[in-house]
Amino acid sequence: MAISAQQQQQAAQLTPCRFCNNVPTAQTKFRGHRGLIIMMQFRHVDGPFCRDCGMATFREMTSKTLIQGWYGYGSFFITPFVVLWNIINRRKVANLAPPQPSPYGGARQPMNPGKRLLARPISIIGLLMPFILVFAAILLITLTSDA
């Protein structure tokens, strides 16, 4: 028995947010990545999310990935894909209506989404990190080849 698009939308309207129990929500996943030179660590937080909790989770996971994700051989190439994944999934929660108390009760105050991603100093530093690392590698190679 197939579920129609309208039934899926109605279910999303009544499925409470995993953090604050408000509605409407969107089912999505935000990912994080941490490069550890030799090893790497993947993280994720699954929804459903209301608009505010989803935006807070997106901004937190993405800004941490931008600052922590570049430090490893594979991580240097994986981090941009994780950030892109989060940006794509951000649309699912950004387009939701403001959080409202769930008809089932138990609603709490939604998370504070905080500053926009690019208004956070840690995100700006994280965006510059690949350039800093490449510059440092070129400088190191140049200095060692002159000796």
C-alpha cells in the first residue's frame, strides 16, 4: 500500500521535532566531519527537525566541520562534500513555517538558531583553512628545498 504525497505531508505536519517537540518538521540528516591527520571521524544528527532546531543544528554541525574537517589526507577532500550535503539539506528546514506547539503536548522552547553560518568567525576561519594549509605546505616545501 503506497502512501500518497499528501499523506506524507500531513504526517510531517504532526511529527514532533526531536529536540523541542514542536511542529511542523522535516525529516533530514546533518553531518559533521573531523579530520585527525591519520584518522577521521564522521558524525551525524538525524531529524525530524522544526525550522529553528534544524537551522541551529545545521549551523553548529557545519561550522564545526569547517574548522575541524581539513586536517587529514582524505579529510581535506571529504570536508567540502559534507558541507555541501548540509547546505542541500538545510533547505528542507529553512522552508518550514515557524514552530508551533505539537497537538500531542510536551512542546518546549525551540533552539536558538544563532548567527548565520557566514556571520560566525569560526566559519570564516574554517573557510580560509584549506588556503592556509596549502600555503603552509608550499612554504615548507620551498624552505626545505633551499637548504
